[in-house]
Amino acid sequence: MTNTDDTTGGVALAEPVAHPQLLGPLAAMVHDIDALMAPEQAPLVTPPAFHAAVADRIGAAGSAPAAMTLSPDRSRLYVASCGDDSIWVIGTDTFDVLDVITGVTEPYALAATDTAVFASSGSAACDAITVIDAATNTVAATLPQPRNVNDLAVAGELLYVTRADATGADIAVIDPATGATDTIELTDQPGVVADCMAVSPDGRLLYVAVQQPASSRIAVIDTVGRFVVGSFAAGAPVRGIAVSADGATLYLAECDATLGGVVEILDARTATVIDAVHLGGLLTHLALSRDGQRALVVNGDAVSVLCLRSREIIGSITTGGQPACVVASRDGLYIADYAGAVTAVTTTATDRRAPASLQRAG
């Protein structure tokens, strides 16, 4: 059964069901694109001074990194090296390469648990999920997928996979222990892609970017019941999603030729736009700092740092290469660039108003 109400933007999603944690069905919520063009608001607080410094650097962690993820204890950083079919394992304490896992064809997305690392892998025949034993850094299993894989996320003991092909888009729910797979259907319409996603801190909700030919939406999934709660429109194609630590706020990195780069800040319960910060440039990735105070946005040749309290850009980090992805560290962030380098950057934010940027060549 599908819902073809106009609020789905022309794409039939699985019928929304009211969720007790939400203030009414999300399918009835309509995002107002005019909010993106609203005049800039006065800062909520005085933005802090931001300082960044290169702490360490690995000059060649493979080729064309596509994704990074940390182990749950944050002791290991995994880098998907799409250009040379490998996963690099970096120890975060020493920032040394601990291992290189080879034979993972074109890894594009990563997720990790205490015992396993999951990587998407592509081939002419089909995409697959490669399961890596985290203790031995060896391939434990390969799970072929019937559709193209775009992103991976872990919630509890389950792995979530966004998939799409010419016949539609869905989310696979995989039990890594058994390989059993359930499917949450999103749409059977061609040209629609289930893309990046984020899990709420309690693991009960999954936010999925659904890219359509003429627009984009966020589908909200109940991970317990495994159904679509509802969806709401995004102002532009979504390149990254993050959720605040309390689950109350959503952050969307959006980018298109008309609006440029925008980070939208939304009330997660009502899908109401709280603010929209224009960054300009080409946004391709979004992460939050460990303390949740800053958004780290891959923006063309730099990583823009957005203070989430003042909603102002307070820094711009460049490391000599075009950044591909970022991950928050204990004291800053890791940046992987398309040349294959991975850089550890330490950051501080003080109460003094003195925005700064880091510029380092090579």
C-alpha cells in the first residue's frame, strides 16, 4: 500500500504511520523552500574564536578515499580507498597505518561495530557488502546486493544499507551474524536514489535522503517496526545528514546550482526549519564535532566549520589537497583528501571572537 499524497513530492513512499515520538505524521509536513532565502538572522550567541593545527599526517593512505569511519572505541580509523580496492586501518593513538585490507573492490561506504567493519564494494556484476573481522582485519563474508549500494549505517546489532537501481529504491536491514536480510521499500519509481543517512542517538529512527530527479526528500524510518514513518521535503539535493546528541535537531548539508551550499537546521520532531546557513561552494559531506557544537562541512577545497550555537562560519580548514570526507576525532577531526592523504587536525574554540583558518600546503 502506498501513499501518493502531494507531500511526497511525486514519489510514492511506503505509507506513513504515526509514531509516538513525533508530533503528528511527518508525511503531512511540508518544507518551505522560502526559508532558505530568508534574510540572515542575528547570531544567537557571540561565536567563539576557532583555531586549528595539523597534528599528524599520512601522505598516502591508498588512492581516492571515499569514506572514513571510526571503531566504536575510537582507537582505529578505517579509510575506504576506492582507487586501489583497499581499506586502510590507522591507529588513532599513534596515527600509524596498522594494516591494509586488500581485495575490497571500489569501497565507497563504511560502518563499524566492535567486532566488524562493513564496506560497500562494487563490480560490473553487482554491488556487495564486504564484512571484515575487526580483530584480524580479514574478510569474513561477502553479501551480494541486488541493487546499487549508496550508504551504510549501524544501529544496535543491525546494518542498514541504502540501495537503488532502475526499478526503485529501498533500505536493506541486515543481521550480520546470520546474513538474514529484511527490506524497507521506499519507492518503485525509476530515477529515485536512496542516498546518505543518519541514525538517531537512541537508534529508533533512521533519516534517509531520497534524491528525486526534480527534488529531494528525507524519509524517516522506524527501525523497530521497520516501516516508513513519513517524509518531508528538503530544499535542495542532500549531501549529508547529522543528528544532534539529544535527537532533537537535524542538520542537512544541501547543494545545487541555484542555491549553492546550505546547511539547514531543523526541529527533528516537526521537520520545521529553524535556520539555514549559506556556505556557498560545493558541499559534499557533513559531520558533527565530538561535543556537538560545530558542523564540519566538506566545501570544495576546504572544510568549513560552522558554529551551531551562533550559526556562523568560524573557520575554514585546508590541508593542501581537495577533501573527500571528514570524521570527528577526540580533539578535532580527520580529513581524507582525494590524493590519498589523511590528516589529523586538532581544534580549539574559545570565547574570544577571532575566527581563524588553517592553511597548509602539501
